[in-house]
Amino acid sequence: MPKTESIFIELNVLTPIHIGTGEEWYPTDYVIKDKELLYIDRTKFTKKLQANRIFNTFIAICENSNVKAIQQFLLDNVSKSEARFTIPVTEEVQQKYSNEIHGSRNQLAISPHIRNTYSGISYIPGSTIKGALVGIIENLINRQKKASKSRAYRDLQTAIYALVGTTATEFSQGLHCSDFISLGNAPSKVVDVTYVNAFIEEKKGVPTTLECLTRDTKLVGKVTVNTKTLQGLQAIGEKLQGRSASDILKLALAIYS
């Protein structure tokens, strides 16, 4: 088997990051109180209803399929003690929820950031980190880029073009990334955003509500490279005045972010 080397890297989030799961939280999954989203732990909530002898009341409301009544019941009876986790929300999201809950029907769906199924802690998947690294390397190797104001970018571009015999495919095959986990609880926030298509002149976007990791979130992970990829990184490092393979990976990620 080819020799490998692991490099531990710490990342610091510079701008809000959202990596979705394809799922959505609906208003029967959470409540929002005092600028905090409380994601309901159904087991804890059921035990509370049984202890307070209002479980049958809740069942009767559900059987009537009265969505507004269900949502109001949850808002009145869910507290932090029945929350699996809590997430801060912006003033805009708080107001939108308040308007919806007192309107004709609350349809405020929220797209969550990917999180560990068991711990509930948000993270960045290794596949995303690898995509960032491979993407920047592929762009540098395969495409002529316009002159950049970034000295680091120009230096890295020059070094990679000078690295004879290394292709983007070989780089990708020799690179493996772990998930990047936060140091402590990953701070996230629920915000309102608008997706804008840069190719549409009017730049009219689609508003949506989602959870994102916030600035200054710190995450750690491991990047493992095989011999050939490591040699390529080291060769690039030599072109950049003695920088290590770890420095090059960090530089590529810094450029990506």
C-alpha cells in the first residue's frame, strides 16, 4: 500500500457557511421564542405532556388536523427543557415566525446546516473540504487565470504550473479528508437570505430561511495524502520558499474561503 501522511488543520470561518442536507425543519419541529429556535425533542416533550396530564389534549388537537392549533399548543408548552438544541435567530426571522404563527397558516420551513445525528453538533463534511482543495488545485492546473491582486494566489499558481507530472486527477485520488468538527459547540444562527442568479440582469432572488455556521467558528480535521500527492505538495512548497505540505493545504483553503 502507498505510504500516507496525515496533516491536522484548524479552520476559522470567515463568512457564514451553509451546507444543507436536502431536508427542512417545519413549524411542528420547532418553536421560536426570545430570538431562539428550540428544536423539539419529541421524547422529552411527550414525557412532559404525560407528567402534566395534557397528553390526551394534544392527541385530540392532532386528530382534528388543526395545524394552527398544533403550532400554538407547541408554542405554549415547549420550553428549553424539551429542546434537543437551541439556535439563535435574527430579528427578521423572529418577526417572520411571529407573523406566521398569528396568520392564517405557518409555513416557515427552515433549511438546517448538516449536523451529527447523535450529538446534534454542526460540522463541515470531509467531502466538502476535499472539494474545496481539489477545486482550487484543478483551477490552477487546468485553467489560465486572470491576474490576481493576491500575492499568495499568484505564487501558488506559478508553483503548480511548474510542477511537472502532477495532474488534478492524481492529486484528487491521493487526497482524503476527515469531517471538520467544531472546537466545542459550533455556533450557528438562523437567518433570512436571498438566492440571486448572477446571470439574471434584474438579480431578483428567491428568499429562504436557513441555518449557517457563523464567523469565527473554529473547526479541526485531518487531511491524509499519499506519497505522490505529498511529493507534489512538497515540490510546491519548495517553490514557495520552503513552505511545508501543511502550509500549502492551508493556503489553498484560505484562497478558497
